[in-house]
Amino acid sequence: DGTVSFGSHNVFGFDQQAKLVTMHQFDSMGFVPASPATGTWNGDELVLERSSPRGAARVTYSFDGDDAYRMRLNFKPAGSDGWQDMVSGLYRRVSPSS
């Protein structure tokens, strides 16, 4: 029906001293992390992780050329050893309509 149930805005940066990519996330759920997710590049894949008292989150961006990427979000609840799949998607750039 087009109703937005979740919204998110991510701001990426780079910590030169630590040599880590950073990602600050602001979402409609209202949980503001105390610190950004951090991660590194491995080829065409960027993996970032963040921990809080609720658990750990891992987001992976895999780039397929210049016009597409896959995003996967996993969550590991506090006290758990296993990652749970939360959301994944394939995103493609489209040409603007003429």
C-alpha cells in the first residue's frame, strides 16, 4: 500500500587514524547508537559491525560493478553466538525517465 514502516539514513565516513570506514545510522525506530559501526573493505565488499547492550549488528555491502549493490543486515542478540538474517536486498541504478 506504499506505507513506510521503517526509514533509515546512513552517513559514511573514514577514520584515518584507525583506518576504518565508519557508518552513523539514524532510523525511525529512534535507537541512536553510542558509536558508529566500523569496518573495512575486502575487494568489492564493505563489512561494518556495531555492538550495543542489545546485541551486535553487521551490515555487508557487495558491489556489482558501478550500477548495482547488494546489502545484507545480520543481528546477533546479546548472549547469543549466532547471527540472524534481518534484511537483504539488491539495489540497481536506473536511468531517469526521458
